Amino acid sequence: MLEALEHIQDVGEALWAWKDTLSNRERTIILKEQKDWQRTVRRWDLILRLWHEMHTFGVAPDNSTYGTLINVCCKGGRGWVTLVWLGDMCKRGLMPDEVTVSIVMQAHKKAGEYETAELFFKSLYTYNTLIDTYGKAGHLEKVSDTFNQMLREGVAPSVVTFNSMIHAWGKHHRMEQVASLGQMMEDFQCFPDTRTYNILISLYRESNDIDSAEYYYWKIKAENLVPDVVSCHTLLYGYSIKGMVTKAEALLKEMDERGDEYTQSALTRMYVNVGMLEQAWCWFDRFHHHMNSECFSANIDAFGEKGYIVLAEKAFICCQKKKMLSVSACNVMIKAYGLVEKLDEACEIADGMERCGILPDYVTYSSHSTSVNCKRPKKAIYYLEKMKAVKLLSDCVPYSVVIGSFAKNGDL
């Protein structure tokens, strides 16, 4: 291809043989290898065609793409066009690297536009940072004020701007404002990226609107974007906690049945909650070799909370064998035994923690003393004394519970 371009003046004629097979990587290499940039720019229609083909086939431009285009414009005497590409670049949430910035600065220096280009980057970055900072702090009024000031000064918002604002308003359950921002993105011709949709999926899932979360997941595909790990796991978690077994399993197949520790335990809990115990154990057994302590605790709790003590015990034994035992795992096992009134077993776990090098915490003692209160208030006093000895008694609640237990048993 490069040899053809060297000997044939017309770019279209030179590349005709490869018109249907030219890859995106080859296109970038061709542009970078050009020595006569005036010739390339004269065939601007070809460059634009390649650009539109990328969009049609869902190939997202990156820093390298924009850097090449900006380089072509600068070397071909179209310095003014670079600002168009820079604007599009920022709308997509991409910030130019040092090489691209250097090319732009050199091109505009002679035209007296150096300062303009520099201010373009600086002001957008500053506004995005302010909006993100105010949003995370919950200062929604300042978010709006900063955005309005940004518009008054003629600084075009980017996808980063909108992502920060959507996240800020959504976290405070202002979903009507989230919908309004979505419409505003269209008005500014600022196209959502995968992160935008991930934020929306997460917000609607947290708002218990699984239908909207699902809609934005499929919207990613409709826009020729690719759902990433965050997209899949967020929706899968939503399906799990809603007990939507069929949809959860379909999404799992799409993901090649891969999940993180949060979705894994959520799926175990989903199967348990709908009474599919065989599937719940198979799912746990399949992944327990790669679980961390937190994940073991969540799975033990999923079984124990519904009273399936045998499965909770089996999961706890797996945790011991994998040497992942923690204070959290012990606490949920104690809680499980308490729910089915297996108090001797609960005491055995609590009393054996220190022998395993695990220090009981406030939750250990308070939950355990609560579970033994009704049947064995005197044993509960023993655990209160242990709490006192290790300075974990920070309030009077445990005392009140034990006193109430004695009263109920008529032992005044």
C-alpha cells in the first residue's frame, strides 16, 4: 500500500485495490507515513469517509486517531480545522496527550492562536474538575452554577462534564434532573460513552428501577459501544437482588459465566431466596476456590439468614480449609446458629476465635450475647464481661438487652 502511494499521485486510485479490506490500524499507519501532506489534505473527502466508516462500524476514536488527524491538518495548512477536532475530542471525554498539544501549539503560534488553544484546554479541565468536586461533596447548587457559568463563557461541555453531573444528581435521587441532562447531551451533540451508560445503569439499579437499568444496558449495544465488566456486573447484581433468575442466567451466559465477588455472592443469595438450593450450592462450589474472606462471609450469610444451617456450615468449613477465616465469617456463622437456636455451636465458634488468631469485635460479642440472651442470660453476662475487658463496651445497649432477658425470664 505504501509503495502504491509512493508511485501513484491520486490517493483514491492508489488505495482502490484495498478499499474493502483496509483495517483501522492500516489507515492510521498510512496517514502517519505520508510525506506529502498537501496531497493527503487535497483528498480530504477520503479522510472524512474513513472517519465516518469508523463511526458506522462502532470503532471509537482514541487519542492516537485524533493526534493523527490534527497532525494531518497542521502539516497540510489547515490549522483552523484542528480546533474542530479538539472540540470533538473533548466532547468524547478525551484529553490530548503531550505530543498532540505540542503539534497544536506550534501550528497556532504563528497564527496568533496559541493563547486561545491553551485557554480552551485549561478552562474545560478546570470546569470539569470543579463540577466533579462539587458533585462528590453533594453541593448540587454549585454544580448547576458552575455549569451555567461554563456555558456563559462559551466553553462547550464534554462527555466528562455530563458524566460528573449525571452521577452527582443521580446519587441524590434527582432522577428527573438525570433525564434532563440526557436530553441536554443530545442538544449539545455530546454523545454518551460506555461510562455514561454505566452510571445510568448503576443509578437506576440503586433506585430499584431495573427496567430502566436494563434499557441503558441494551442502549450501549444499540450505539455500537461494547458493555464492559462494570456494565455487566452492575446489571447482573440488579437482576440478582430482584430474584430475576432467568434474566440473570441469560446475562451470565453472555458474560461466559464470569462474575466478581459481589455478583457471585448476590447470585448465591438469589438462588437461596427463591428456594433453588441445589443451584445455590453448585454456584458457590464452583467459585469458592477463588473467593476472598469477604466473599466467603457473604455466602455463609446468604445460607444462614434463611435458616439453611447445613449449607452455611459447609460453606464455613470451606472457608476454614482455604484459610480465609476472618472475624466477619465467624460473626455471620454465629448469627446463623443464633437464628436456629443452636446456641452450643454459636458459643463454640465465639470461644474458639482467639485460638485461631482472630480477635472478636463488637459485632461478635453483641450479636452473640443477643442470641444466647433468651435462653441463657447468665451466659450472656459472661460475654458482656469479656467485652468490658477488651474495652468494647461503648454504650449501654448490650446491658439493656441482658437486663430485659432476665426480666422476661422472671429472674428479677
